[in-house]
Amino acid sequence: MNVLVVGAGGREHTICWKLKHSQIVKKIFCAPGNAGIGLIAQTVNIKVNDISGLINFVKKNRIDLTVVGPELPLTLGIVDEFRKRKLRIFGPTKAAAELEGSKVFAKEFMRKYHIPTAPFQVFSEFPDAISFVKSAAMPIVIKADGLAAGKGVIVAKTFDEAADAIERMLLKKEFGKAGEKIIVETCLQGQEISVMAFSDGKNIRVMLPSQDHKQIGEGDTGPNTGGMGAYCPVKFIDDSTMEFVSEHILEPTIAGLEREGRLYRGVLYAGLMLTESGPKVLEFNCRFGDPETQAVLALLKTDIGRIFSATAEGNLSGTKIEWFPGSAACVILASKGYPGKAETGKRITGLRNYTDKKCQLFHSGTRKEGKNWVASGGRVLGVTGINHDLKSALGSAYDVINSIKFDGMYYRNDIGFKANLQIKTVGI
């Protein structure tokens, strides 16, 4: 196959890297890609939201399968437009992607289909929201309805913090249209994990569980980011918990979407909180997570080209997915200022370890200036260690990080610090 990957970050670099190992993939294109992706695929200067441009490229270059990385083109309906033209594509339709595009829709969908999640209220007017939080038990979670690059969720520990978050969203319009509606929900307590699954619209194949590190500071402090690191698998999740997640969360979600005529062929991502009363959904994403993908796909043994094909064709039922033993851990190297205004344009040195089998470098925000690598985004690189256990995988990643430098480079030294927790839940 000739395959086009849509996107420009570390997730898409990881997908291209796995496709490079596929026995059924001939050539890989990536639109728009980045400098690191350009080492293993042919990058194409088409933006992810230029759906007509992507369609024309696919037709002209005889692309056999398109794999969509980020959420924006999915919520814009790229899958619907491709399917109208009988072009094969991996990803959910626009109607199905509303599960990520609107948190209000997702919460109401979960309530309708009895999928475990936190109690919530929806508001579009500032006075109503303020009146509600005045009598609410703290902490409380304020969420912008629409897409906000992983930054539209604020945990408020006091009324003043809650009022400030509501004001920023509903009055100051910090998140634009994404914040025209907000959700105020109970703050769940427990450990947060990520579980992704391939789905062909009827069947699911669950991937290994991972744990993301969303906050900028060590010990999970400071503001939320798009993710500062992840590791896989999560050993404190037992088989009964994974069975519960599959039977009571993932399968009912796909069945509910099918019942409503919302075709879902792609990756369903469930961000979960392991509470004392069992796993509950914090959020759904309609694509691979970033940086979870860098850790999870590092352990995927089955040919990903075959998985993508079977999923896009609605034929996952005969596909068995196998995994390599061991662990993988991704550590994100970020620019100074991230997740706020990041300092870019800094020269990067020490990228010689790119092909190390115990460590892979996935580029999130890089470009080439002559012979030099330069940071071009908030999240710059995902350094992913792969080894026989988590401690060794983290060692592999941090060893390589020691040789990489750019001005203002920041990363967390505590990725995987919760890995040895003992979790007990009831009701499973």
C-alpha cells in the first residue's frame, strides 16, 4: 500500500515509524509532517484542515489508505468526505468524532448509555454557573465544551479558582467557541490512566493500558499540558479492571454510536479515573493519544498496516493483536514557556541516537535550518525508551536525554513515578 498519514506531531511520527515496519506498506507520505518525520516518510505541504487538498493528493498519488492523526480534521468531517469518494480512510466520521469535539455531547451520551462518569451540569451563562459553584463541594472540575488542545480543563480547589475559570471561559472567551458552553463536574479521586482500542464500528481490540503525565511540573503540579510523558503497560491495572473497562465502557460506547448511526472506524481513547467505586470516564478522544501512542505502539508486535486496513474496511473480527513483552516510556522535551507561549527557534544538538533500538526519538516540534535541528513548538521531542521493564526503559530514555540540548529545554524527571501503586476498587 501507499499510505498517507495526516498530522505533524510525535504521534504521527510514531505511526509512520510503525508503518515503516509493515510488510504491506510500500511508501509513506505525511501531511504536513515535520523534519523528523521527513527522515522516514515523504512530507507533503498540505495542512490537516485542507480536506480538499488532501483528497486531491490522495487521488493524484494513488494512496491506498489515509490514517488521520489529530482531532481537528476528524471533527471537520474528513472521513465523510473521503468515504463519499470511496477513498479508504482510518478514523471515525464527523458525527462519531463529536464524542471528542463536544464534551457536552460526550457527557450526555454517557448518561444516556449508562457509561460510568462523574456527575455534571452544563452552563452557557456566567451567573448560572457562578450560582451553582457557590454551593458545590470543592474541588470541582471546569471544562470547556470544545477542542482546546488538552488545556481546556481546570481543577478548582476553591470557589475563587472556580469563578476565575468560569470567567476565563464564558466571559473572557479565552478558548473562543470551545468555551461557549462549559461543564462543571464532580472532581473524581484516584489514579488516571489511558486505554485505547481499535474499533471497526462493531468490534474492538483493546490496546495495552498507559499512564499519561498531563501537568507541567513534577509530582503532577502546575497547569495541564498536552502531555509531558507516558509509560506502558500499567502494572497496577489487573485483568478484571481491564475486562470492566472493555465491557462497561468501550463496548457500550461503540454500540451506542452504532445505534445512533455514527460510524466509528478508528481509535477510541478513554481517559479514565480508577476510583474506589470502579473506573469512570474523564474524557473520550477519537484518535491516538499523544504521548501515549509513543509508548503503546512501541510495544505493538502485530503489523500495524494490517490493523489499519482491517479497521478501515470494518473487518477487525479476524484480527488478533499481539504485543512485545517489556515496557516503554516516553519523556517529552519541551520549550521554555510551555504550555504558555513557548520559546522557539532554539538550536538542538545531540540527536545522533535516533536509531538506537532501546530508544526512539519522535519529533513533535522540530524543523531543519540548513544542517541544524531547531525547536519549532512547545513540545519538541518525545524520547521513548524500550526495555525489559519500566525502570530500564526509563533509564534508556533518560540516558539519551542527557546527550540532547537546546536552550530552555525542560522535561520531567519523574515519569512513571506512580507505576508501583497498589490500586483497589470495588464494584468490578
